[in-house]
Amino acid sequence: MRWWNKLRLGHHTAPDALEGIAARPAGVAELTLVGDVVTNLAPVSGMPSLERLIVLGTSRQTVGLRPLAGISLQVELSRRDRHVGLGELGHGVRVRWVN
């Protein structure tokens, strides 16, 4: 994975930024969401080149994982957050827990 294939959205990112990125998904292989940037991961399902998704919340946010079901993807999740739909992801999603 090259550095230009990686994208990081941080604390001061607009909540709708993910929709804009997903509208032009070509080439993004790694996406990192830090802070309480996003709780709706539906736009990620339209990013065919995405291989790795990192979601690191800071305030015990609820993250809906159902849109990731059926996608072949490595996901890194914060133990601090609440994850809805984790059991529905299927075999294509590999989960790694951080912090």
C-alpha cells in the first residue's frame, strides 16, 4: 500500500466528508476515521479499492457496521466504541481490536 492510497479523517472533519470521498472512491486502499467523525459507514460499501478501515472513536460513539457486511476488508476498531452489527459482518471482514 502506497502513502497516496491512504486517507485520514480527523476530529475537525465535517460529518458529511465521507460521502464526498465515497463519491470518488478510486484508489483509496486505507481509510482512517479518528475521533467522532463518522458513525454511518454506508458510504464505505461503495469504495471497491478499500482494503483497510480504521475507526478510532474517542467518546464511546455508536458505530453501525452493517454496511460492511459482505465486503472483503480488514477493520480496526476501538474497544471504547459500541459496535452495532458486528456479528453480521461475515467471513470477508477481518476485525482487529485496538486500545
